[in-house]
Amino acid sequence: MSVSLSSMLMKQPKEIAVLGAGAWGTALAIHLSKAGHRVTLWAHSAAQVRVMTSQNENARYLTGITFPATLSVSDSLDDLMPHVDAVLVVVPSSAFKQTLQKILTQLSDRCLHVAWATKGFDPDSQCLLHQIAFDVLGERIGLTVLSGPTFADEVARGLPTAMVSASKEESEAQYWADLFHFDAFRMYTQTDMVGVEIGGAYKNIIAIATGLSDGLMLGANARAALISRGMAEMMRFGQAMGARPETLMGLAGLGDLVLTCTDDLSRNRRFGKCLAESGQTA
């Protein structure tokens, strides 16, 4: 079997910045480090960085999961950005645009790849996040969205995981897939950024609804109805926005919807349950 030049190059360790030290950003940083890359996890809080450095873990979100030797932490974008090959943004959607604006002037010619594992819409413009990324960063840098049915704790512990890497350029989607391919983690590629982002954002609404239903003890029938009718609604909305139906029937749509609606590791599902059990209205 022939080996492509890109695959050969990807075997070389990369310098990667992961921006956002919540549970999800930390889990992805841990995985990339285990895959052999040199990773710096950025947090905006110097105090948080000091604690993580002293404990060699992110005890606030992923207690007991030790950082690999090739994972470091920093609160300085000025020191970090000039030395990386790629940037992975994992901040809340409310901070997504601001974070891209911060790194815009700090990206060196060496860094040609920016991806994000943030889910949601821009709260100010209601745009999809890839629209924000192209507007802020332009066309010089390859842009990719990563999404799929995942819980941070399971990724950090190395349990089997499958995600989707989507970019307008197939080579960019493959770049990130190659970075992440390791052990029990698989990243599938495609070019439908709209479908991947809609699936990752829309399922949260349905997850809150299923949490409410279960919190009110409405039963498994109601939960199944909400998931299936929610999926139908996601398909209609996605197609109206230009998403491909097959994308929404895959990992980034149906897969993420089922996971988020059926397991209490899902924050949105837990929120719905807590709201129902509290007897209060949102």
C-alpha cells in the first residue's frame, strides 16, 4: 500500500495550541499529547494555570487524569502563538469571535491551520461559527470544525471515540484527522461545515427538552418521541440552511443528538432535568 506524502509528514510531532482549558479543551489537549504531539493548553486565568501546573492535571474538570509529559499549560498568547503549527479553539461560543480576534495578529507564517471544537451559534450575529472564522481570519489560514458525539471524560480516559472533521478544503479536514488518529480515536472527514455545525448546536435544544421530559417522569415513550421528532426538525432546519441530509444523519447530527439526549453526562440534559425537578420556569 502506498503512503501519501501528507501522511508521512503527519507522523512528525506538531506544536499545537489548544485554547480553552475547560473539560473539553483539556480532554482534546490530553489526547493530542498522547498521540505524540507537543501541546500547550491555554487558559485565560493565570491562577488556573498555576494550579494545573502544580497538580499536573485539571482537577476542576477532569479529576485524577494526569497530564502527559508533552502537555504544558500557559496563560500567555503572546509567548505561545509564534511557535505553533496549528491552533485548536475550544472556548464557549460567546467567546469564540473575541478569541479569534485576539490571535489574529499573533499568528505566525508558520501556523496555517486553525480548527475549533466549539459548538453553538454566535450570540450577537446568530451566524454559524465558520462564518465568524472566515470573517475574522480570512482565507490565508485553513479553517476546520471538529464535532461529534463525545464526552470529555471518556476522551481524556482514552475510551473509543469517533468525531467528524469538516472543512471547505478536503486536505484541511484530513490534516486534523491525521493529528487525532491514535489508539481508539477516529476522525472522519467531509466538507459540509454547515451541517456539522448545525448538528452540534441544534441537538442541545432537544437535549434540554428530553431532560425536562425525564425530570417530569413522562416516560420512555415521550423521550423517544422528542428525539425522533427533534431529529426531523433538525433535518428541515439544516436543509433550509444548506446542510446535507447525510451529514445530519451521521456522527455530527444523529450521533450527537442520541448521546446528548440519553446520558446524564450531558450538561444540557441535566439542565432540563434540574429545571423540571425544581418546579420553576426558565
